[in-house]
Amino acid sequence: MYGMSISQSKGIVMEQNKHSQQLLQAGPLKSTLTLKLHTSYAIRLWEGRVVPNSQNDGDEKKRKWMIPSLPMFISRAGHITDDAKKGYLYAEMWLYQLEQALEQGTRTIQKLLSEVEKQLVQLPAVAVISDISSTSPVDLAIFSKSPVGYKCVWLLVGVDQLALRVLQGEHYGFISRQQRDKVLKLAGYQVRHVTGMAVNYRKYELTRHNLDLNSETYQQASRYLGEIDPDIISGRKRASFLPSLKK
């Protein structure tokens, strides 16, 4: 009378397991990124520069840029990454080249910063200089669909920190005005070079399966973007953020 059938007990166990799985299921991951820029030099690189033309008034997408902005780069890097994941060879090549340029730019900034730091150690032992920062830094909230977008942001942060130390060194007489201008120009080039590369990308739906070097599409693409690197086709050169090629 008070017993339980096997089918009923199985049903209770299944329901308990289902409830347990629901409790253990993790929700979607979420993370936000904000940063502060302290120098007007880094802020100008973030904003870019448009061609001084009255036609640039109005639609943001139709503005002509002399120096592409970081938000534009982040957007373009997302499109390039999406195309590369679809197997479009020019997108794969562009993404690889962007990664290489960002790594080289980061090494250059680190080298420049190291050289500046060596000059600042001339400070007498009895003197103490505080850390330098802006009294009103610019706060930025950043979101990128592609890790390459964030890597360019880290490059800009490096330029910002380098500019702080260079300006501090000049202020206290350790660095000349000429050296300041030389270092900042070289540092800014690292960012401008990468952002310019992203803007020059154009979408061509050429994959390893439909690639024909004699086709009109490839001829048009190669005239604008250059020949596809054979190592990109073979997978020998491949962006680190792309999945491995299926053999």
C-alpha cells in the first residue's frame, strides 16, 4: 500500500538528475574593459584624423580619414577576423600580417621605453620624482569582436605610457626636445601603420576550394591586395587566433 513502483522510482531519479544538471549549468561569460589615456598624444591616435574637407560633415561611415582611428581599426579587425574564419584567404593573410605588425610594434615600444628608462636613472639618489599621470585622464570603454582589436589597444596603451615617461624626462632635463620628438614620432608610427593596414583590406571570397589564379576575381584582388602568400594557402603562416586547418 505504501510501496513505490520501479517506474515511479526511476522517474524520480531522472527528475532529480535533470534538476541537478540545471543547477550546475553555467551561464554565459561576461567581461568589460575600460582604460584611461593620460597623454594628448595617445588620445589623438585614438581619435585619428579626418581629411579637412566639408564633405566629411555628416555620415560617419563616409568620412575620409588621413589617420584611421582606433575605433575604426577595432571594427575593421572584427570584419577581417570573421572573413578569415570563413576561410577567405586574403582575410587570413591580412589577419596574419596584422598580428605580425602588432608584435613588431610592441617590441619597438618596449625597446624605446627601456632606452628612456636608462636615461631617467641619472636622477641623483637624494632626489625623488613621483609617478606621472594626467590630472584629467580620458576614460574609454572598449569592446572588440576580435582579439586583434584588443592587441592594438594594448599597443596604444604602451605608447601612452612611453609618452608619459618621455615628457617627464624632458621636463626634468634628462631628454632633449629633439629626442622627445623622435621617440614620439616613431612610437606613433607603430599605431598608424597597423590601423592603416586594416583600412586597406577588401573582402574577396576566395578560399582554398575555389582559388583559381587565372580567374578574373583573383586577378582583380591581386592588383589591389597583392599576390596571396603560398604559405598562407598551405597554412604554414597562420594567425594565432584562427582554428587549425582541417587536413
